[in-house]
Amino acid sequence: MRCLPSTKVPMAQGRCLYDWHAEVVALRAFNHYLLQECDALASDPSSSSYFVRRTGRALACGASNQYNRHPFAIQDDVKIYMYCSEAPCGDASMELIMAAQDDATPWEKPADTDSNGLTGRGYFSELGVVRRKPARGDAPQTLSKSCTDKLSMKQCTSTLSCLPSLFIHPGNAYIDALVLPSSQHVPEATERAFGPAGRMSSLRSSDTAMQWKDGYAFKSFQVIETSIEFEHSRRAYPESTKTTGSNITAMWTVRHQEVLIGGSIQGNKQFSVRGSSAISRLGMWRKALVLSQKLRLDEVESVLVSGTYADLKASKLLEARRRVKEDVYRSALKNWVRNDQGNDFSIDEQ
């Protein structure tokens, strides 16, 4: 399943990843890397980065500044490409799942299939809908959304998660292109899932996205095919060979590396303090707090040191980002079920 069942999310206390599908780990690692780049720039005024730049914003800048309160931005000449060796789980992979069935005839979804109204990889009669992470039929229930749905949302919120968005302007932080092996790309599926003519079409020309603030916008990425397969993909082995995914997750950036099992650092108990990943909610929170103190951003620091993670996400500083997500829930990803569990921990309790 590679994500926490709903019953275990409250046990994580922000120390463990709630979802460790490869796409999610890559995005979290990228966010952690960006915070590290910002930290390096904050530590040495003479330093520079290929990927992040200072905005030159004064601490007391007015609303007329396009960067408003963000001290950093992605460099203007940087483009972000995301490579996935498999089609992202969820709506973008449904045709591939159907083709792998002995009988791909759509079947109707019973009313009581999922108490939250979300399905995994089944029920081919429903396309263009939000799905939970796929798993075996007897697996515990989860509210973790599919990678397709999370990537669809990133077209609106940018690649930045909530903590880096306190420091980095989202304008240049959107994915330019998603790269998929030809064997894993069904154009009808990716257009339906991500394209401006698919389920995100309501954001293309409506006034909704035009009213977003702080640099947020709907920026649909293109999907690019490559004939090159990942050397360790299932297709690298004969069809007669039975392959299973490893339970080990490798997270690597040029500044930090980790090996995770079950969302915690390998060799530690799941949910333990010692096993807390740098890219977990708690790890990112701690990194953001240190950065706010270096930059002497009193308003940001005040939000980061008071209350729970839920209070942080509900703060005024993240109001523009919340507005984006609410508009997307309402107009495009309509059957998205909010998962507010596991946000009642605080940084000083760890």
C-alpha cells in the first residue's frame, strides 16, 4: 500500500511519512532540498544557488511588491521536469490497469464499496474521479489520495508544500513537464487526468484561478514520452519472471540522503523519534523554523512556534494557498475527501 492506514495516521505525530509512493517522496525531497538551498543563502550573503535566488524583498515590503512576503524564488531560467518510471497511480493509469485484466468490462460500483466514497484501482466504469491509494482488497482503509490526484493539485499549488511556501514564491515552482516511458503513457488518460481539456478544464478559463493571490495560478504541465525505460522497471525482466516492489525507499538529493522503510528511517521503529525522516512533516517543520530564525522573519517564526501542525496550516500566512485548494476541491477534483487526521502534534512535544 505504501501509505499509512487511516487508523495509524494519528500515531505518526508527524515523524513518519504518511505516503511514500515514489512521486510523493520525490516531491518531498525536492521541497527539503529547496529549504536547504534557502538556508545556505541565508547563512552566507555572498553565496548563490543555481536553483534559488533571493527576491531582494525588504522585510517590511508593501503589497505592491510582486513577491510580497517571500524572500526567495526559483531562478527564472529553471524548468522543472518530473520523471516517473510507471504511470502515476490513479486516473492516469486506469487504461493500463484495464488492459492488464483478463476481462476489462466495466462494472458498477456498489454503494457501500468505500465508506468515504473513494475507490482504489478498480471500478473502471468511473473515470476522471479522485481515487485513494490502490491496495489489495483486504488492506486497511486509507484516505491517502492517488499520485495522479496529488499531481493534478500541484498544477495549482505548485511543487511547493505548505512550509516551503512560507519562504519561496510559487511563481516559478510549477512542473513544466511530466516525463513517462511510452509503455506507461496513454494520452487519453493523461489528458483526462491533467490536461486543460480534462477534469481540470473548469480552471482553464474561469475567474476562479484568476483571483488567486501570492503568485498561484493554474499551470497545466505537458506530458512527454520517452522510449528509455528505467533499467529496474518490471519491463526489464522477462514476462515469466515474477517481480515485486521493494519495501525499501531511497531518498536522494545532492544535499541529503535517507533510506526509509514504512515511512521511517531504516533501522528504527516506525513512528519513533529517532526514525523521524528529514522529509516528514516534523522534519520539514524543524527546518523551516531554523530558516525563519536566520532570516529574522518574526511573523513566520511566531506561527511556527505556536500551536499544532493543524494551527500552522490554518494560519493567515497560508490563507492564499488554502483558497487555491478549496477552489480546486469545489470545481475540479470534486470528490476529494479531506484527510485532517494526524495534524494535532506540535513541534515542542517531540
